[in-house]
Amino acid sequence: MLNSIKNWNKDTRILLALFVFACNFALMPLVAQTAQPATTQPIAIQQDTLKYEEFEMVEGDTTYVMKKYFLLTYLSGEHRDQPKAEADEIQRQHLAHMNTLAEQKKICIAGPFGHDGPERGIIIFNAYNMEEAEKLASQDPAVKAGRLTFTLHPIWLAKGSALY
């Protein structure tokens, strides 16, 4: 996977780096400054009752519950030459699939990129493991039709984080 990222153009790599930075910055709650320097003390990874991987991270007087999510990046697939009516139907089915996953609380956040490049959009999955996330992504009608492919990475984020 790392080799494929190295092959991305410079702008795409910069956008990915900025996205990762923004997620880390925006998703972590603001913490009060203390007179003593913050120390990070990760605690052993545990599985909660629903088998999600989590651990506590203490930073100063704040404890974060970190949870493993899965970051999907949609990429343009090899089969994007369908007639307009067929492409529109695939897109309708793709959005219906996304809505179903959101109702099942399997999607934390999703959206398209704001350009027409080869990278099409992202999802952060709330999945038990990589296999479940791959299954959810593979069931997407746009992936099945070859209009989209995807990359998938585990990502640790603080539970309860919000975008602003």
C-alpha cells in the first residue's frame, strides 16, 4: 500500500497529509493547558463488549478513549464508461448503500472530494475489524460495477470526537 501512495502525485500526497493532520487536530477535544508538561501513557489495548478495539490514553489531566476505525479512500475504477442512465443508477444505488450503512451506524463520516481527480471521496467506518470494513466497502454497488475501487487503513481516533 505504501508503494502505491508513493506513486500518487505530489498534490494528492499533500492533500492526504493535510487531511490526516486535520483529522488529528480537529477530532481531538481541546484540553486545558496545565503548568506541567503533558505525558502520554497508553494503556493496553482492550476490546469493548461489542469487540471494537479501544485503549485509554492519558495526556495530562485528560483521558482519551481511543478506538480503532477504518479509513476508506474511494478511487476512480477502471469501468467508468457506462451510459449516463446506467451511471446515474449506479450512483443512486451507491448513495442508498451509504445511507443504509449510516443508519446501521457503520459510517461515522463520509463525503466526496471537492475535485474531479482520481481520488473520489472518503469514509470512516465503525467496523469491528479490517475484514468487516472490506466487506462493507466491497458490497458498494459502485465498487461492484467497477466505477470505484478503494484503499482501506486502520486509524485510531478519540471516541466522541467531532468536526468543527
